[in-house]
Amino acid sequence: MSMDKDFKNLDEQISILESKGLRIENKEFAHRVLLRENYFFLNGYRHLFVYSKNDRRFLQGATFEELYSLFLFDRQFRNIIFKHLLIVENNMKSIISYQLSKKYGYKEGDYLKPKNFTSNPEKSRQVNDLIKKMKRQVRANAPQHSATMHYVNNYGYIPLWVLVKVLSFGIVSELFSILKKEDQEAIADIYDINVDSLINYLPILANYRNLCAHEDIVFENKTQRSIEDTIYHKLLKINQEDGEYVYGKNDIFALIIIIKQLITPTEFKDLVEEIKHVLENLEYNLNTITIVKVLDRMGFPENWQDIMNITRKVEE
């Protein structure tokens, strides 16, 4: 039997939070925040401030301001991650379109031929489905972009390097998985990583990109698929339980490890500096929990910043 959720006005929302043990001294401030930010979304950040999974009361002394600080931190953190995911996405689209255009031609009739993709019979249906999906996205999105319309109107076709602008990251991620092995290798070599890693990384990146775009909770998100053990896990001396690293496998730190391998050292340095800044800001605003608890939830080891100084050449 489903229980309907009644509408609760702002005073009732505040009363519910107080009844669970949250200290709210400035009711006017809480009113403003709840009206603008939505009780449901704000309440999604309570997990770090309650006693346990079974005891959902707020920790003694936990304040509305702390809860809101974590909410604001995630917003800032999400924006930082999103910005760098867009760099990854743009680079990936550019590299894939360059590789395929160079080899197969630059008109849809050339580069969208099924024979340009894997000949694995198990994937033939996926190849045909994806080509149809790409053509659909072109029809749906091309009229909204001046570059695509320019090519259609003046030349009667859309080159791949323009087409990728209107393709979702999810489609591009799937596209990589059905390329011929030699094309996958040529692209992976540019990043100096192996094909299997890239095939694993791309759906994770696409998933986080969508989370960020839809303003979901990002800092504590866990992914369904894990990444393989890397030199970064080893050199950061991340703890292990039952032979498995406790951080950096299917958490937000795993995403940081992926991004580290796909952007330039300068871009990655900016990412680390920006994350460090918002973490310091959050730490300043916390009273009842420590920043270590937040880092643990994110899958960040305490020495996470040291990843900036690790180069993969160390393992060779």
C-alpha cells in the first residue's frame, strides 16, 4: 500500500527537521533556503549528519547551516567536475571524429557505413542500432545548431567533426565500443591508456556527466561498474579490505583517477586546486562532523592531493 506524501508548508518542513534533532536557530534564513532550494533536495544531504542507517535522528548539535553548507559544497563540487567532464567530452569527440574522418571520409554516407565498425557478429545489431540512433540525433538536433545547419544548407552533408557536437556523450561512448580494434587502439594510444580501460571509463564519464547536468547529488555517488586497480591506488597507498582497495573503485575518487588520465597536467592541477578550495571552505563550516568523514564518503583518501604529482611513467 503506497502512502501519499502530503504537501508541507515551510513551517511544517522546519518542524519535521527539528523533530529529528536538527538545530534551527534562524527560522527566517531556513525559510528562505527551503523555499529556494527545495526541502526534498536539501534533506538528501542528511546522511552524514545522522547517527546511523537505523537511527535517523540528527547528531547532537547538528545545525541547519551545516546541512546547507554540505548542499552548497556539492553544488560547487558538481560544477567543478562538470566543467572538467566537458573538457574530456570535447577532446574525446574531437579525437574520435579526426580518426574516423581521416580513415573513412567526412560525409555521413561514408563514415556511417556498417562496414567501418567492428565485424564481431555479436555486435552487428548494436552497430546497426547505433547508426540509426546517430542519424536520429542528427535529425532531431541539427536544426538547433548553426554549424550543422550551415553544412546541410551549403554542402548537403554534415562532416563528422561537426556531427559530434550534436551527439550525446552516451552515444559517443557507445560509438567507441563498436569501433574496429585498430581504430580503438589508435584513439587509446593518443591518451596513452589501453583500449579495455577506455571502454570501461567512457560509460562512467557519461553517467557522471548526466548526473551533473541534472543537478543530482554527486559527491557521494557510487557507480555500478568499478575501475581496474591503477598505479594511483598503489602509490597513494590506499587501504585494502579482502584484497580490494576501499577507495577509488566505484566512487567519485575513481572518477578523479579517470579524469587524471584524460586531461592535461595543467588542467588536472586546476581541478585539484578547485576541489581543495571548496573542501577547505566546507571544513570551515562544519562543527558536528569532520572533513575526514566527508572525504570518506567521497572515496577520497586523506592524501588525495598527492595524485597530482604521480605520473604513469613511474610504473614503466
